Amino acid sequence: MASLRRVKVLLVLNLIAVAGFVIFLAKCRPIAVRSGDAFHEIRPRAEVTNLSAHSTSPIQDAVLKRLSLLEDIVYRQLNGLSKSLGLIEGYGGRGKGGLPATLSPSEEEKAKGPHEKYGYNSYLSEKISLDRSIPDYRPTKCKELKYSKELPQISIIFIFVNEALSVILRSVHSAVNHTPTHLLKEIILVDDNSDEEELKAPLEEYVHKRYPGLVKVVRNQKREGLIRARIEGWKAATGQVTGFFDAHVEFTAGWAEPVLSRIQENRKRVILPSIDNIKQDNFEVQRYENSAHGYSWELWCMYISPPKDWWDAGDPSLPIRTPAMIGCSFVVNRKFFGEIGLLDPGMDVYGGENIELGIKVGSAISLPPDSSVSEQR
């Protein structure tokens, strides 16, 4: 409680400081910002960066840049919330830049039990920052593309059951850090009846204090399975677009704009963001080449080579038409998803939705020819 009071006091002081800045800047010329200034090293988050993109004058731009500095002061105070859980915030530390993270010999011994329990090195995950930087593997042309500021808002839905707390929170931090504020409607955490204590009150208290009003927690009263859990997340969502993700992902800069732009062009598109790999032993980020998703005669979903016309175009920034989806991430217009019947609630385990969604989208009534299948972006 004392820590929370300090944060509130600091916020009030910051508001007073901002008012002072506004008055000062109204009478004085704005200060030029050099690349070596301190707040560039702080690495302001996506929301400040994108707000500055809307600036119409040097004065507004300077105010927003000073706000990013004040934001980071508050951010450091909120750091105490993660410390109470034994977790770390900030952009440095082990695994920075998506490089392999390591443990000392004594730590290796402690990591064995949790590793077997979760199927990945959860002990090491606790030593990696919730905000760590990861490489941007997008093709150069993708980074050069420009998008409208007027895009639909997205509700990001994470599904989990007995996942490691650090992994869930890294997913949340990553989504907030790399999704522009004006595009992020909310984050919904759907707990499919976990029995781990750290995923109950500790998780809920953390996200509500760290991201007040932004993160919702939906709890199933009994184990429903991945498909019905996703449907519960869809019911709780209020954004025009819904994105469904496993709760062990990390987002990179610029992921949201191309996805939302494609859906804005045609609401009947389902977009599958490109996925790289996070290694389970050391959390190294490993690049995966562009691919489509298909399935075998046994109906197993698998990666397949993009179609010939995509290769012939010679443009890696183009979307890839694909007949199936990979289940761990897809983005769809919320109303359109309801119109095609969501996912089959009779499925108790994952896998079938990989094919079901492709078939439903492909056979949707009045779907234009150029968007009759889902796409990977």
C-alpha cells in the first residue's frame, strides 16, 4: 500500500510538471532533441512514439517527448510490482536482443524441476526481463511501408492454463510495448481453470495495478479446453478486431499496423501473423522463413511453401494466401468471426480449428474472390 501511495503522489507531481512544461513551452521556443539526449536511451514505449506521430507542431512534439521521460519515471516506480513477484522489468539483462539466456551451475540445478513441469525453462524465464528486446526480423520493405493512423482497435486475447507467470506477463508486456496505444483496445487473459496459486490473486493484482483499465481477466469455472476458452475471450472482447494468441508469445515493433490495415480493407479476411520461434531451453529467438500453412491427408496442419505467384512477385512484404492456419495466433474482425459461427465449441482439444477456420472463411457467403482464404502476414 505504501508503494501504491508513492506512485499516486508521483503521478500528481508529474501532472503538475506537465502543466509547467506546457506553460513554459507556450512562451519559449521548443528545445531541439538530439539523439544523445537521456530519454532516447530510456526507450519510450509504443504509445508515446505513436502519439508524437499525430503532432501538428514542434511545441506538441516537445511536450510529448517530455511526457515520455515522465512516463519512464513512473515506470520505474511500478517496477516494484514485478519485484514483489520475483520478476524483472526493463529492456536489458539476460536474453536481451533475443540472444540465448544462461544460468549459473547452481541455478541449473534449481531449474530442473520447473523445466519438467512446464515443458520449457520457467526458472530461466524468471531471470529474463518482462520487457526484453528481441530482434526485428521483418524484411526491409516491410519496415518502409506506411499505414493510415485511422485503423480499427484490437482486443488481444491470451488463453492459458497453468502457464508460468513470468511467461504470461512477458506476453502482456510485449503486447503493450509494441502495440500503439490508439490501436490497443484491451488485453483479455482467459484462465481455463488453472490451479496454480500464482495465477490467481498475484496475477490479477499485478495486471490491474500495472495496467489499470487495460487488462481484463476472464476465469472459466471448469476446464473448457482451448476452443471454448477462445470463445469466452471473444465474448468479453469489445474491440472491432480480435486477436487470439497463446500466452507464451512476444511481439515485435510494427506487428499490428499491417494486420489491422488488411482487415480494414476487407473485414472478411483472417490474418495469421508471421511467427518466429522462441527456444524452450534458453529463450533464444530463432527466425523462421516465410511460409504458408497447409495440411496432410491425415489432416495434420504443417508449414508449406508459399504459392508460386507469391515467389514470382519477388516482394517479401506481400501477404501469403494460405488454405489453413496455425492455431497459436490469428486475427479477425470480431463481428465477422461471429457471423461464420466462431470455432466449433464441440472440439475439446486443439488442432481441428487449424482446418475448420480456413474452410469457413473460404465458403463464407458473398466473399470477394481476392479474400476467400485466410492470409499470413
